Amino acid sequence: MGASEIPLSRPDITALEEEFVLRVLRSGRLSIGPMVEEFEEAVARRVGCRHAIAVNSGTSGLHIMLRSLNIGPGDEIITTPFSFIASSNCILYVNATPVFVDLDPKSLNMDPDKVASAITPRTKAILAVETFGNPAHMDAYRAIAARHEIPLIEDCCEALGTSYRGRQAGSFGRIGVFGFYPNKQITTGEGGMIVTDDARLADLCRSMRNQGRPLGWSAPTSGGAPTGSWLKHERLGYNYRLPDISAALGVAQMKRLDEILRKRQAVAQAYIERLAGNAHLIMPTIDEHTVMSWFVFVVRLATSYSGDERDRIIAGLRRHDIGASDYFPCIHLQPFYREQFGFGPGMFPIAESVSQRTIALPFYNDLSEREIDHVVQTLDVMISRENLKRT
């Protein structure tokens, strides 16, 4: 792409973020410092959960969440095939088995009836993803999980700031995790946040993110030697800590969260107004009780279009310096999953149909009206070109 590129995403970094990062750099506490706790408290307050545990990625959070629930070999976890691959990979990290179910074609989340039908005696949890930040059916999944006395794990990595019937994303499951990659609503560069009301799970996650150290361990002070508890490890753990520099970004971004969400809503609304009359596109379907925080803006081509046609439209957008992508390829059709589990085309037809026709358009806080117009006009041209090939 050239100098006039409109990227797919772009983080919103201001002088406030710079100020907080410099504060950490000047403090000499680059890790295991007070900024992590401040970030955790800010997210916990916003979500309405008692505990928040910062980690170095949403993927890390998903991993130790499953371990905290004692999920392991022989256990089955019901989840979606239409997601970023980490939501399923984390199940493999603990040697459990992902059990995919097909989608509700409107929300693009799992069909609750299919979730209920997939439960077996080996089902140990439902791992529900709020696809593109949409919380649809979270109350239904919660009811199914309660009925079968299994935990609902909420992958809300794409949903910070979203609410359903006044309830914040991250508060539906027994435990959940947010992600803060640069394309998310807020970013820490890389990072994640586990949220829960369960003190025992919170304690386990805090220990496992920090090499399995016991709670109450004392870190070595600057220039000092480690104390005994610093070198004591009660369980298998990992180096999943979030650095204070990253947490500083998060603290600043949380202070701006309402501003950020307003900007994202304005960009989404501008797209909706310009694209709603396009008969070749299916727009995002949002429940009337949902307030979206808008992670991405993904449209779908009508069902008459093929995956090859979609790919050519995306390529055309990119040739005109417009960032665009397919969101998401189905997990069960990724090479590793096909080889490992014998998955193939046709097993989850709704997910497969959707994944072949999605187009993620440029979406970030400061996308201008002029840029949105350019994206929409170019998309229309690319679709028209594909239509001409059919005649």
C-alpha cells in the first residue's frame, strides 16, 4: 500500500498515554509495579467484577483460565468454529477437546440450541466467544451452563465496553478474558485481562501468570536479591505477567474509554448509513438491547457470492490502498485442525458460508468521513466489477 493508505486498524495514542508510559520509565519499576494494579482496578470497576488479573495476552488468559477450572485430558469444551484461532488453541494447550457447534446466522455467535444439543457427560465447560464484540445469546449460554452445572467461560477479548440489557461484557461467565492487541477498543500493545467474581479462581490465575509463585510473594527490590518466597513455586506456572509499561498504556486508555467508544460508534454509524441500502451486502445485526463497543466493522456479501469473488473484492480494495481482510477463516478448516481431528468442509455449513463472504473494512477511532466515503465508493466499484463478470 502507498502513502495514502487507509489501514485496516490503527491504535489511538495521545499525549496522555505517552505521559503514563514515561512515568513508568522514570520510576525504575518496569515490571511487577503499581501500574498493573491500577489497570486491574480500572477494568474490574468498568466490568463490574470483583477481580481482574492482568496478563500478557488474551491467549495467555484463556490458557490459565482453563487450568484454573481444572480442565484437562478427556474433557470436552463446547465452542465456536468462527473465531480467532486462540479461542480453540487454548483448549488444546490443556489437552482437552474442542467441540464445535454451528452459528446463529444473524449474530454470528453459537446457536444456543446447538450448544444445548452438544452437551455430553464429558462436557466440562462452554467457551463462548462474543464474535466481533457482539454479546448475543450470552444469557442463553449462561442458563444452559447453569442447568448442567458447568462453567461458562466468556471470551470477551473483542468486547470491552459492550453491554447487553445493562450488563457489561465480561460479567456473564464464571470467568472471562479481554484482549488488548492494537486493533482492540483499547490497547496495551500486547496484553489481556482475566475477570471473575470467584476469589479462588482469581488467586489461581494470579499464581499461574507468575511462574506458580504463592500469593503474598515478595519481589526483589531494585538492585536487591530475591527473597525466599520469590523463589518458591507452588504449582506449574508461566511467565504471563503484563509489564508495567504496557499497563501504563492501559491505564491511560481506560481513562479515555468513553471517548474512544463514542468515536467508534460514530464510525460504525457512518458505515451503516452509507451501506444500509446496498442490496449486495449483509450488515451487522445488533440486538436492540445491546450497546456495541465495535471491535471491527465486518460486512458480508449476499449468499449468492462465492469465496473467490469475495477474495477478489478484498484484493481490489487493497490495490486502492484500502486495508481489508477476511474475518474469520473457520478454525476447523485450518490445516492443523483438519490433520489433527479430521475436520472437513460441510461440517458446520453456516460458519463456512459466513466465513467465505466476510469483508472487514478499515475501522479505527479517527477514520474520517472522507476516508469512509472512499472505502464505501471503492467497495461498490469492486462489487460492480464482480457482477459484470457474471453477465
